Amino acid sequence: MNVRRFLHRWRSDAELLQEIDTYLTEEIAENVARGMSPEEARRQSHLKFGNAQQVRENLWQQNTITTIDTLWRELKYGVRTLGRTPGFATIAILVMALGIGGNIALFTVVRSVLLKPLPYRDADRSQR
């Protein structure tokens, strides 16, 4: 699945709808030519084709990047849930911001004290 197909799903869906309509129209015309009544020809063509909505849904699923689709749904759900309780949302965002800020401060200190080399020549050599 490539990103281009994902971004053009709407166009593919419209083309599929047109293709299904064309197929059903031709099948109805063939059934009428065989001697069926128009209602029976329409019914038989729909029975032969199957469920058009299921075909559309299968193609839509094939043209979907599951990770992006799932992430988008989860994000929308999270925004809706936090929008219902603005007080909780404010506190949750504040706690997350403080946690992330504390983590950054701690790792900055660890990096500068333990991991970064000392600012003089041959710092790793021990003195005797």
C-alpha cells in the first residue's frame, strides 16, 4: 500500500461506483434481451453481482494504511473525550507537560555530567 493510493481513495471510490453502475446496467440490458421483465432482470443482475457496499468497503480497506487510519480514529476519540471534560483535560495536559519537562531536565543533567567529555585535554586519562 503506498501513500498515493491512500490519498486518492475518494477518487477510486467514485470510479468504483461508476464501474458498478455500468456493470449492473449492462447486465440488466443483457437479461432484458434474454426475455426477462425489467424488474426480474434488475433483480437477477443484483443477485449475480452480490453486495455492492461490501465490494466498496473491501476496496476502501485495501487502499487504507491501517496505522494512519487507526491513529486518526484514536486522536479524534481522544479529542472528543477531553472536550467533554475540560477541567480534566487541562490537568492532564499540565501533568504531561510537567512530566516531559522534568524528563528533559533530568536527561540534560545526566548528559552534561556523565556522558559529555570533560573540557580539558586527555580527560579520560587518570592522574597519578
